[in-house]
Amino acid sequence: MDYSANEMMTVAAARALTSDDVCFVGIGAPSAACNLARLTHAPGVTLIYESGTIGTEPNVLPLSIGDGELCETALTTVSVPEMFRYWLQGGRITIGFLGGAQMDRFGNLNTTIVGDYHSPKVRLPGGGGAPEIAVHAQQIYITMKQSPRGFVPRIDFFTSFGFGEGGEDRARRGIATKGPTRLMTDMAVWAPEPETKELQVVSLHPGVTREAMAASVGWEILYAEDVSETPPPTAEELEILRDLHARTKAAHAGRG
Amino acid sequence: MPDFIPLKTAIARSVTDGCSVALEGFTHLIPHAAAHEIIRQGRRELTLIRMTPDMIYDQLIGMGCVSKLIFSYAGNPGVGLLRRMRDAVENGWPVPLEIEEHSHAAMAHAYEAGASNMPFALMRGYIGAGLREVNPNIKTVTCPFTGEELAAFPALRPDVGIIHAAKADRQGNVLIEGILGVQKETVLAAKTAIVTVEQVVDDLQAHPNACVLPGWTIGAICEVPGGAHPSYVHGVYPRDNSAYVEWDEIAADRDRFQAWMQANVLDVDDSVFADRVRGLV
């Protein structure tokens, strides 16, 4: 079955989740991945959106983090202060899903500005929940597309902290959680090198070459000793993902 | 008991030039009609506060009502960036905009601190975050018991808090259902609160643990059916997603933006909102 690089990315991200996870979900690619996991191999996964919906099971992907569908299908909906205090800061989230406009080799993310903060070239939306998700979720999964504009040697702003300068930087700052343990892109799956914490490629998606990888990343890529090939999406994964997108498109078309 | 008065009167008596206003709503229950009334009354130099400034703040900023924005995520949900806000931040159009930027967790804590009559809020957060270096209102305090450094920031105490809700009863008690956001905290942190509602009913039919704001915490109740459109009201009408998509195009161009505001905000009053939700099911 043919599939797109985007679909491969979503499937790779979905596979990283288990039924035991309690997942803090962002809109976009993370939301598709989390719901695909719930509809395939991880039916028990708990999805939490920062609008306060806990254990939500949306039939279609939300357009915004506060869609009614999330509340209607949730186990319970709490206020936003409670969400950040008891559930995130309280340490109850196993996986925080993040993306960004820019990322560096240590998984530090920027969604705030391009250029200088005080006279920005592009003013992006900002961090939202990300600065605290990055330090309070037990692990962070990042999902974003590779491009030279996005995968940069130095990010313009530290919206959310990954491994900082690498090595033991998190521990030095008193952060007890693991940080970005996995990065799923449209071309590969990455994971931190155990000592330096630099993200390294552990599997390449089918058909992706190292030349193409080099052209999409703004630093010299580190590869694990034995790089495998990511198993392609199965027919079942693709069918469920496409159904989800089709339902979503129909639900969001036109008014309402 | 709050005053049951027209929206125009409520805004005119509470929102003055230079005051701080929080029009809250986390995707849900966004008080669009109230924002439009502020624009019609031509208020200037407002400090606007909101976790998730979206279309209405883009409109207030683009119409030159705002000199400072305190926020944590400024985007058009599911669509993209806020083009009028970007124009103000990047080019100072129509007037320069000062920003004070926080994270969601900090804003939520700061509203709670305001509602709790505390001078500041604290949390374990902003660790390794760049906002610490650009926002002088983010400081640290040391835990007197463990020595741990925690992030501290001022409580939010808006002069006026404005929210929308599905219903109030005749005593002015307001029921909030669905995604709660920081609606309760906004009302309790504010010096005075205005609540626009879909309807006023005899009985809220609220269960014992429902989120109900007693009428005596609210300054004014204004009945504005459809007043959250194109945001939504849980159980009443859905989000008008296409309006958010269209906004991206309208706001992309200064002239088109001004023409749209003239026709859809300045030349009308809050009675138009009921029509705007009529076709939504």
C-alpha cells in the first residue's frame, strides 16, 4: 500500500505509545498520532488535552485544543489551573508530545519567535503549555517534519527545554524527568545518545537515504551504530488513520 | 445581585481607557459580543489579559484599542498565526504593542493567585525557559522548607473580567458547563465582572458540584444570544470553524481587515449575534 511521508511520521509516533501511557497531547501531528495509537494497538492509552479534558476519546481530530468533542467524550473535564497543577506539575503525565518551528540537536524547541525576541522577524504563537510540559512530563516525544529551516544548529529562542547543552544539563538544573527520549519525523526515528544526549538516528523510514537526511538537517547528523529501517505502515494502520482524517475533514467542513 | 443591563451599558460603565481587561475563554465561551462592544465604544490604551488571545484580541489590537498584552499563546487555533497582532508586534501598526509573555501554567496560576487575594503566584516551572530572560516579571523565590528555587510572578487582578456562559438564573447566578478554562478564576480575580449569557432562566438545574458563580460575585449580566460566536457554547451551538479559517484571510490585509470591521462590528450592534448562530446545529 502506498503511503505518504506524513503518514509514516504519524504511524511511527503512534507506535511509540502504549496502553499504560497517560499522554499530554498537542494539536496537529501529535493529536493524530495519539488517536491512531488509541484506535490500534493502545486502546487503553489516556489522552489529556490542556483544555482540561482527561481520558478523552474523540471520534474526529480536534481543530483546536478546546473543541467540544474533547469534553463530550472525556472521562472528566477539569479547570485549566487544575490541569497544570495537579495533573502536569503533579507528575501524572507519562508522555508529553511536543513539536516546534525550530529544534536543535539536543531537542530544545522554539515556538516563540524567529529572529530577536524584542524585534522579531516572525512572531510565532508562543509556548502555551510547552515550557512546563517539557520539564514535568516523565518523557517527551517530539514529532515534526525535517527541514533546514526547522532543524537548526541554534534555535532563536528556548521556548521549551530539551537536553539544553547536552550531557547532564537537565540534572544540573534540578529537572528529574527524562526529556526528549524519542523524535519521530517524516524521514526517521531519533533517540538521544546515552552520554551526550545528542539526538541520533536509530531508524530510517523506507527509501530515505543519508544524503536526503543531510539535506534536511542543519547540523552533521549522528547515526546510531546499527541503524535499522522503520517498518512501513501496515494496511490496518493506514486504513484507520485515513478514516480518522476523513471523518475529521467531514466534521470540520463548512459551518460548524 | 448583579445588574441585568444591556451590554452597551455594562461596557460603558466598566471598561475605560487605560484599564486592564481579561476577556477569557479557552476556545469555548469566548465573549465575542463584548469585545465588539469595546471596539465600538472606541476604548484606547487597554491592557488586555488572556491565556489564548485569538480572533477577538486580533480585532481589538488591529483597531488600536490595546497598548499592552499579557498572554501565553497567541494563535488562531487550528489555523495559524494572529496577523493583526503580528503587524502590531513586528511593525507597530496601528499602534505599538507591549507584550508580557508567560506560559499557560503561569497564567493559570496567576489568575488563581488573583482570585485568592495573593500578591504573587509560584510554581515549579520556567526551568531552562527563555521567557525568564525576556520577561522581568518572572522571578524566583526560595522554598523556606527545602531551599528549592521556584518561579514567581505577579497575581493577575484585571480591572474588568468578562466571560460568556450558557445561562444565568434570575438572581444572576451563572452556570458554566463543558470546558471550564479559567472562567471562574477570571471572575473572582477581577475587580468587577461582566457575564454575557445565552439566556436567563428560572432554574439553572445544576447538579451539586457544578461550576456555579454566585450572582453576588458578578457586576453585570447581559443577555446576548449567540454572543460567543464563532466560538461555541457547550450544548447550545458548535464552533463555527469556517469563520476562523476566513479570519486568516481577512486579517492578512490591513484594508480588508478595516472594511470587515466596519461592516461587521462598527455598523451593527450586539443583536446580530443571535442571527449568526441560527444556522449552526
